[in-house]
Amino acid sequence: MISRDPAPQGSGVTVPFRTVLVSMLVLWATYFALTTLRSLVMDFGLQFEMAWRRLLVTAVGVGLTMVLWLLLRLFDSRPLWTKIAAAIAFAMPVALAIGQVNQWTFEDIQQAQEKAYAEKYNLNLRRDESGNLLVDVPVRRFSPSGGNTETLDDEVVESESVIIAPAETYADFWRKLLDVALGRYFLLLAWASTYFALLAGYQARAAERREQQFRSAAKAAELRSLRYQVNPHFLFNTLNSLSALVMTGKADRAERMIQTISRFYRHSLANEPTADVALRDEFDLQKLYLDIEAVRFPKRLVCVFDLPADLEEARVPGMILQPLVENSVKYAISAVARTVTVTLAAREEFDRLVITVSDNGPGVPQGAHHGFGIGLANVRDRLEARFGPDIGFTSAPVPGGYRTEIRIPLTRSATRHD
């Protein structure tokens, strides 16, 4: 039977959530590692305080990237240009949100860095009420001594506050936010590109599976059709034989033939039409068929079966030998009044299964076209449909009779290899 895809036809292919999550974690873990390395190289100080804040921003980044994915997956079945446009549009607000979180998270770290810097270089840094960053610097002043201008002035050292960083304006805030957001924006676009690549891979594999299912369905239909051609042909021949026995008053032989026919069909219909069977079962089936014909030709039919024990489980298409044996009966036994031996043999040659059906009849009877009707063509077509071009099939007269040989890959497993 052909298995059906559990997903309805036309349903969209999506990337599994686990794969999406792993891609996000890898991206943001890389970001965390690179920014931490940069902080160490630049010696920004306060490494621990910055690290846990950076980790918090990374976690928020994963969460907001998940939001971006929920938006992008709405476009999974759209053309590529639509996906790219959606990524460009949706990534910017997400990047701004990450940038804002980054600003809030690191807002107090700037004051801590200013304090650490002042302590390190023994400076007096502070901010005034307007937010300007001030530093006190010493200023030398000179005052006259005792009012006598002819004497040297006394040196007086005073401190003066100097603005080294003006207070942040509204425009400065947005410039800093955009600077941070643009870095995250390209990071999100890189992830979106990765997501689209993953999606394309899953869609390609799904399309390949569907194509394989269609090929398998077509192949099974072809095999089933070829197999069903065998049954009417065989039934027509056996009914003609049965009719001849009844008309000639051979009721006991006709009854035995009916019972054998019943066993034959019970055996042949037990398997699915496109399934392979064990070579032992195929030989047994042909024994039943020849038992049926032996009712018609009790003194003219001799059967020989040569099946090595190690080939009994070799797999062959069901009823593949039926047309070949029928030809031997029709064109060899029926055509002469003497005893004819029909031989079925199997052997292994270089990892290939070789099966021969031969008889010592008259060969090709005069007036019979080569191929003997649909029989040989049916066998060849079934073998090619099942194994492709990797088969050997010859059927021709030989000295003292007629011989058909089949060469197919040797498999003993019950699993089909379509």
C-alpha cells in the first residue's frame, strides 16, 4: 500500500521550533562572546557588572528574535522577495526595542565607570544639575605681596570646574539608540537569512519526499497493472482446459483440477500485487499451476524444480514466472504428442539471481511470433518497472527446446528496495 502523508495536500512546510530556537541561541551566544571579548581587549573595566547586564540583554534579544520569527513565519509560503521585504521591515522595530533595553540596562554602568575612572586617576568627576560632566582642575593664580609691586607675587593654587562632557540632549539620546539599534538590526537580518536558508532546505526535502511518493505511487500502479494482466490470461487458459475435461466426460479429473485451481488462487491472492515474494513461494505457485495442467496432460508433462536451499528466501516479483511456464505448456506440451520436460531452476552468479524456465519442446512453433503474445513482454516490463535497467532478460530457442533466463539483483531481505 502507498503510505499517505499525514499533512494535507498544500499545507505549508515549516522549520521545527527546536531548530529555530537553536539558531537563535547560537546567534546570540556568539554575540555575547564577541562583545565580552571586545570588552576585555579594550579594558573597559567593571567586567563582572557589564557581563551580567550583557547576559540580560542577550536573553532579551533571544526573546525579541522569537517575536521576529513569529512574524516571519506568516510569510513562509510567500515568494522569496516578499520574505526579504518582511525581514527588512520587521527587523527594524525589533532592533530598536533591543537597543532601548540595552540603553536601560547599561544606564547606571556609565556612572560607575566615571567613578572608577576618577578613583584610578585621582580626579574629581561629578555632574551638575543640568547633567554636564565636570572635572575639577587646579588653576594657578598670583597675588601681590604686601601691596609692593616690586616684589614677587605669592602663588595661589585654586580649583576650577571644567565641563568635559555636556549633558545628553534628546537628539543625543536618539543618536546613541540608533547606533546601538543598527548593530542589532544587521544581526537580526543575518539571523533572518539563516532562517530563510533553513526553511528553503526543509521545503526542498519536503518536495523531494512528495516527488518520491508520486514516483512510488506511479511505479506501484504500473506493477499492479502488469500483475493484473497475468490473472485473466491464466484464468482464460485454465477455464478452457476445464471445459475440455467436462465436455469429454472426465469429471473426476475436472474435480481435481477445480480443487487445484482453488489452491492456486488462494496462494496467488495472498500477496499484495506489487509486493515481492520468496522464490520458494514462487516455485510452489508454479508447482500448483503445473499440477493443474498435469490433469490435462497426465502422461505428457514432466516437471523438474531445481532450487538451492540458500536461495529459497531470495525475493522476486509475485507470479513473475507464470507467463513463462504458461508458454512452455502452450507451445511445447500442447504442440507435440510426446513427453515434454519443463524445468525451473535458480542459481547465484556474482551476487545476482539467475532463474531459468526451459523445456525440451519444439522451440518456437511455426506461425508463432517471437515473444509469444503478451507473456514475455509482460515479464520484461514488470522486471524493468521493479528493478529499472539493472536486469537481464533473454528468451530464445536453444538446441533441443526453448529457454528463458532472468537475471536480477539478489536480495534476501523482505524489505522492498524501490
